[in-house]
Amino acid sequence: VISTARPLLPRLLAGLDASGDPMTLADHERVHGPMPSIGAEELVDAVEHSGLRGRGGADFPTAVKLRSVAASRRRPTLIVNGSETEPASAKDRLLLSRLPHLVLDGAVLVASTIGAREVLVHLGERAITSHAGLAGALAVRDDRVPVGVVAGPEGYVTGEETAVIAHLNGSAPVPTFVPPRPYERGYRGRPTLVQNPETLAQIALVARRGPIWYRELGTEADPGSVLMTVSGAVREPGVYELAFGSSLASLLGAAGGPTEPLRALLIGGYFGTWVDAERITGIRLARRELQSVGCSLGAGVLIALGESACGLHESVRIFSYLAAASAGQCGPCVYGLEAISDELMRVADGAATRDSLERIRRWSGDVRGRGACHHPDGAVRFLDSALRVFAEEIADHHRSRCRAASASLPFGRATAGVRR
Amino acid sequence: MSDVLRVNPITCEGHGLCAELLPELIRLDDWGYPIIDQPDVPPGLERLARRAADACPTLALLLERRERAADRR
């Protein structure tokens, strides 16, 4: 038997060379084939059968979103949310700067599927290579739908979808009180579909090759491939495409392996959860397995923390970053996260009082669910895992001063520069 | 069909009137912002809940019908 099997991976990253340049339209079509012609119903069905879920962190079934916006009476708008304000994520920038045609194919296909008159790509103003990649690609394309690119301010919460829409509507780039949700009333009051660039890139592949092909990779519950940004104590930090169901060990291996014995992994980004390194063997990139250890992939982020670093100190730095990143609109988020952050610093400095931890836990419970967006929830979820996984370190800091070096985790700009 | 209490956290400025008028359902956190542990307004408290919502200086306390609130999950 002659094997005709082509390698199953990479899919999204197929044809990506070491040049650093955006893939040309000719190369893009050579790798993936021309833009398919596919009807609206057919595309939604294909996406549904593929089992694709949104890759921006919310993990929502994409077909459900497509259907609900397509069914709206008013003409919707498609927004490609390429803000990627999670400091430890780089996959959307990789797609937009190097593989813009893949994202644009998906965007144009989705736009015609839902009957959108225009597509807006929202990017951070400092994502220079993404802007360049998109501009170059748009200059040579001939799409039926106009595609605009809008630069937004950097800052953790400015990428939240209601904040993106607020910015596009000419307001301050901060989350708004929902409902109405964007799919009901978003950009210029119209129903608005907000999609992550990776989700659209995956749709571009599903439209070409169909759901059966899509499911050749991954598991029954988590089909397909996923882009993961790996950073921290690994030899080759970067963006890697893996099949769902791959082990965390193989993901670390793809990133060149750890540079030292690992203490813990932060899965899902700064809203994510720490997992003790002892528990990672055997955990796979699959929703249910990650949930069983209290994790979700978020936007596909993994940070490896080596034993030489101090998990408590790193967690305090991340938490104070999140506290500073509050949009400044909701009292419990502004004052609560700040108070928790101050108390945590006392713990890390060995200056905690007997009830510091109890106070932190009580405040964490108090701020959960009390913002207009999920910023406080994400911050305290992260903190819960830190207190659990680094319990030993916390006890040690009571006794002696910590001398661990900084782990140099990636940090973006925290604040959106809004009131308060 | 019971009513449901909800706070718009963006407009809430922590005046705290609601907790004074409706301590049965609303308490304040350490920074003076309302916490609603049980959003369903039990029978007998509807009028007090309405009064608390009306008294909020920023109209941040919302009293909504059950079925509408269920939509918003």
C-alpha cells in the first residue's frame, strides 16, 4: 500500500517559513487552495459539524454564534477582535502579521454567511507587524465585503468585546454593562458578531476541506488543532500548533523543553490557573481534562515557571498587574483588587499579619461577579489557584525573606487610561 | 413570578442607601458597595425593594422581572 497521507500538522501554520514576512496571496493559495465558494447554510453546517469553538478565550460554539447573528432582522457587522491584550498571548499577532489571508478568508466567508455589509478588524495600536500584514494583504485582495482596520488603545481590558465595540462607537475603550450583548446591539446599534482571528482562520480551513477533514485531528469532544503561545522557562518560547488531545509534555517539548525543572504551569494566561508541575504529566489539551484540574485553555496560553523562580512573587506581580488593569469603572473591582493586591504584597514581603490570608480570601469572594465585565472574576480565579499551588511558598515567606530571581514573565501595558 | 435585584456596577457609586433601606437583602462590602447574596426578592419585601431601587441616587439598583433576568444568563 502506498501511503498518500499528508502530514496532519501544521494546518493553520502550514507554509510558514523563517523569513518573518507575511505570506503572499500566491503562496497562500498554493498552500490552501483558492477561496472556496460555499453557501451560507452550508458553511454554518460545516462549522457546526466541525465542532469549532471560539478561540478568544470564551470557548463558545462558533456555529451557535453564527446562527444567532445570521437570524437577526437588522444587518449585522462582523468585528475581528485582534486586540490580543493578554500579555502572554502572541498567536493572533502571528496570524495577522504572517498569515493575514487566512484570517481575511475566514472573515469574508463569515461576513457573507451572516449578511454583514462590512468587516472591521480591531487591533492594538502597537501591533505594527499586524497592521502591516493586513494592509499588504488587503491591497492585493478583491473581496465582496469592505474590510476596515481600526487601531485601538493597548491595555488589558480594552480587548474585551464590549470595550472593543465601545471604542468603535467612539466611546472610551472600556467594558459596558450587558445586556444588551453585542449580538443584539453592538457596533452602531446593529447586531454585531465578534470573532477571534484564530477562529476565523479555522473557518477558512473548514470551508475548504470540510468538517470530516477537520475532525481528523483532535478528539471527539475537542476536534481540530489549536494555537498555543508558550513562554517562561522553555528553550524556544513561541506559538505552536498542536492537535487537541496532545499532552502538556508534548507542548513543552514543541517549545524546546524546559530550561530547568518546573515548579508549576500557568494555563490560560493571566486569567488562568496555576497547576503544580507534579500534576502535569498525563494532562492533555482537552477541555474536560483541563476542567478536572480547574483549568481552561483561555486564548491558548501556557507559561512555564521554573523551580528557581518564586511562584508567590510571580503571582503577586501578575495580580497587581491585573489590579492596575481594571478599567476603573466598578467599585468592587477598583478598590477590591487594589486592597487584595496590597495585602498580597505584604504576604510576599514577609510582613503579613495573622489574618492577611483570611482577609484576602474574604475579599476575593466579595469581588467575584461584581464587575460589569469578568475582570474581577478572572483575577480572583487566578489568585485562588496561586494560593492553592504555592501554599508552601506562602508559609515559607512568613519565616524568611525570599531571594528568588524574577522569572521575567511577559507583561503588557496594564491600564487603558480611563477615569479614577 | 418574583422580582430580581441587580446592581449596575458602573453607575453604582457606593452611596449605600440601598443597604440601609433593604438590609434584609443587601449588605455592603468593605468599600461601601452593595453585595446582593440572594437576588430573588421574597414575597413581602417587594415594596421595600422597589423603594430601595427608587432611592438610589444613581439609579444603579435595578429591580427586574424574573423572566427578563433569566434571559441574561
